[in-house]
Amino acid sequence: MKTAYVFPGQGAQFVGMGKDMYEGVSQAREMFERANDILGFRITDLMFSGTDEDLKQTKVTQPAIFLHSVILFRLLGEKARPDMVAGHSLGEFSALVASGALSFEDGLSLVSKRALAMQKACEATPSTMAAVLGLEDARVEEICAAVNGIVVPANYNCPGQLVISGSIPAIEAACEQLKAAGAKRALVLQVGGAFHSPLMEPARVELAKAINETRIAAPVCPVYQNVNALPVTDPALIRENLVAQLTAPVRWTQSVRNMVSDGATRFLEVGPGKVLQGLVKKISAEAEAESAVLQ
């Protein structure tokens, strides 16, 4: 009976996120105010009373979700004893803080730099992503490989749900072919760019410098990283995988299967939203999945 703590990525944000923690717990308020200082702007104002559009800006979204997740984890206190952790894309940084591999301050600083580098890469090359439903992963991979231009699998979310990423013409061509091959849906997403694709290479190079200058400690429990879906405890390998993450796919289906195979029977989603719980249940019917809540 092992418990896996999982941390959400971009898309889980909502206006008002974290406000209850800020107003109700002094420790949370101190952490939020420290974050405002580190970031150089009052992200709390945007989180608690901004607009949906404010929160959709990558430079706001990523640190906002990270803060909600990490502060909630800290407030769980002694009750928070994960046997293993994982995070979806951005959520991997929250997972690394929860495992003790990264400090709160270093994690936030890296997330902020990541968001800005990704935003810059998005603006440099018009690109997008698309959700593909109802086809086997291998068929999606095959079709992407045959399309002219850059289009690659980006998020292996659960069986029958894979997100692809690439240049706009290549994504559009792939969507047509995927529908013709029997996909229930191949829907272009309203995102700023091609995350987890070769088009993020400039951001990867920029972030690599910051990651390589940041102290990474041995985690207190295994971290199942997006790049290889395997349990990692070696700081050097954590660093290497974290750098590779920006241009490599998020292997969430494989990560959850491996956690279940390694004894996880309960998954606790720590952060905003319930997206990961839904994915976990689609990946493993036997696994319990719920939100972390403060008593």
C-alpha cells in the first residue's frame, strides 16, 4: 500500500486559486509574499482577483500553479509522506520541491525562468498543439513521423489521449490524417506554442544554464520523471532529465503504470484542479485517486 503524490501542470489554473490558503494560514501567507518578492511582481493579485486572460499568460500560469501545489503540500505538514512523486510537465518542478530535491526558492526561480524562456520560444516560431482522442499511441506516432514538417507526440496523457506538438501547418496536416485514420477527435488547442517539441530548443538551452547552476539534492523518495517515466533518485540524472524535459514528450501514461507496478495503490493530486485524477483512473482502474485537502 503505497501513496504517490502527483502535481498538475499548465491548464489547471483558476481565478481565486490559493486565496483560501493565503487568508487562512500564516505560513501560506509568508510563502506567497516571499514568492511576490522573488518574482518581482505581485502574482498573488493575479491569482486571487485577476482575469482568466491574466492567468493564461505563461509567465503567470506556471509560477501560479507551482505556488498553489507546493504551498498546499507544505501545509499538509507531517501528514504528507509520499512513497513516490511525479508531476505533469511543469508539475515536475513541484514534485522535486516536495521530494526535497529542490528548495522552494530555487524551484520558483527555475519555473519563472522556464515560463519566460518558453514564451520567448513560442513568439519566435508560430506553433501549436492538438489533442488526439481514440487512436492507439503507436498509430499517432506513425502518422506524425510521416508528416512533412515538425510534429511530434508531446503528452502521453492516458490510453486513447495523446497531445501532439509542432509547427502550425504540420499540426493541421497531421490532424487531417489522424481523423482519416479513425481518431474520434483531433482538435487544435488554444495554446501559445509547441511545448515538448524540438521547437522548444532555444528555451531548453536557456533553461539548461539555470538548471546547471542550481543545487539539486537527493530526494527523500523516488521521482518518476517525464522524460523516461522511471523512478530517479540520483541528483545528476534528475538534472539531466529536467533539462531534456522541454523538448521531450511527457510520458504520463507510462509514469503512472510504472508507479502502480512499483506498488502505488493511492494517488493524491496536490494542486489546483482534478485533471490528473481523471487520467490516473483511465490508466489504472484499480488505483484510488483523490485531491489533497487541508483538514
